[in-house]
Amino acid sequence: MNNEKLGETLSRILFEKKIKPTELARLTDVPQPTIQRIVAGTTSRPHISSLEPIAKHFSIDVDQLRGLKPIPWLEKSAAKKRDKTLRDMPVLSWDSVTEWLENSATSSTEILTTDAEVSEKSFALKIKDASMEPQFPVNTTIIVDPEKETKDRRFVIVKIHDRSEVIFRQLVIDAGRYFIKALSPDLEQFRIHLLGDNDKICGVLAQARFDYGD
């Protein structure tokens, strides 16, 4: 018997169900040291009388507990975790963000994969000007999540009502008013802008990737 596979399976089940070995021992009347040895894979020949109550408690059979047969709900949970870990999104042009947010339409053929925890409407942009330097140099790829909470000092994508393209700025909240500012010292005289009723925050920065050139 592959006791390592048995221990791995039980460990995954305990983690998924958020149950500690001590609690499982109480629920199944299997001695705690026995459960600990099964989880660690150190028991030489676990007795069927120990495995059966454990399997029964989780509504599976002994072969599933041993890792010889799949456990559908455990595999489904693992698949969901993998889906959450990696997400594909389009790299948009700066003038197509509004269209993407309204109907998920884009002509972009470039796809970026991220391990950040972001929503399905997230998108990526490549910074094309120096307004947010030195923190965000030109050609930095930023990942933006429209569902991420807006908070003071976070970095946001904003649609100013009379501009065709969105802009990337830092958000400043003061006395209930929302301001955005550029970081570049070269734009000192243009750094702060009060958002109006017709301006819209389109998303919050979730991740930034820097490409180091030659």
C-alpha cells in the first residue's frame, strides 16, 4: 500500500474541510496518534478498522481515501483553486477601456496571464508616457481590476469625461472629495485634479510588471 498517497489524500481532505486531526479523532473515535501517523505517512499498515470510519465520515470509500480512486468534490475544489490562481485577460489600448467595461468587446489579440486575484473584467495596459515615473516607467504593464475597492492613495484608471482615453493616476481622498495626481516631478504644476460628477474611476491597480530593457 502507498501510505504516502494515503497521507496526502487525508491531508488534502482535512485542509479542504478545515478539520484538525484532533477533531477528526473525536468525530470518528479513531485514536489521534493513528490519524497523525496516517497523515504523516509513517504508519506501516493502517488497519481497515481505522480507515473505514474516516472514509465514512467524509462520505467516501476506503479506496478513495487511499488515493486509488478520485474524489470528485475534492478534485473539483482543486480545479477551482487552479482557476483562481491563473487568469487570462486582454492587453487593451487606452482608448478601448470604456468599451471593454461596457460590453467586454475588444479588438486586442494580446493576452496576459496573471497570478493576481482579480475579477473577470480585469484588463491590462502598457504605460506609454512618463506621467507616473519614477514608480511606473514607460512600458510597464499594469493589471487593473474594476471590482477592486477604491481607497485613498491607491493607483487607479480614470476616465475624464472630455477625454477619449483613460489615464493612470494616484487617488487622493480628502473630506469626501476625490482627487487624482501624477507622480512625475516634471508635472508638478499639473499634479492634482479634482474629479467631477461626470468623471469615472474605471479600475484599481492590482499588479505591475516591469520590463527591463537593454
